[in-house]
Amino acid sequence: MTVNGSPVKPATRLAVGDRVEALLGQRRRVVVVERLIAKRVGASIAAECYVDESPPPPERDEFAPLFAVRDRGAGRPTKRDRRRIDRLRGR
């Protein structure tokens, strides 16, 4: 996570106007702080306190192969099956 381009710890205090960049899974999120709040609030109220400048998520290919689709009742995948699934997912 970075704030205004420099790496920070999660407990870093923010100020109005700070630009926060974080990598969540495979998606890069960028937000600019508009307002600070003193206590925990609901997601709808918290969403009013920042401007989301994240790039749009990549489009999903509608013909992408379905990973790890198993027949119903086939049981747990074997170690060999899990390795094949991981290879397909790029892990």
C-alpha cells in the first residue's frame, strides 16, 4: 500500500487530499481522501468520504475456460488433480 507514492504501514494516519494506492488481489485500487471520519461507519457513509480513481477492471472473456469444474459426486480432487487445477490457474 502506498500513500502519495511512498510505502506505508496500514496504521498510517491520512489527511484530506491523500492519494491511497493498494493492490487487492489482482486489482489495483486508487482512492483520494475527501473527508476524514472519527469512528467506524457503514459502507455507504464511508464511500462518500473518498473518490475512487481506480482503473476499470479487465473485462472477463466470456469464452474463458471454467477452472476446476468437477462432476457432482466425484469427491475431493486428488493431489494430481489439484496440481493440474493450480497449473491452469497460473499458480
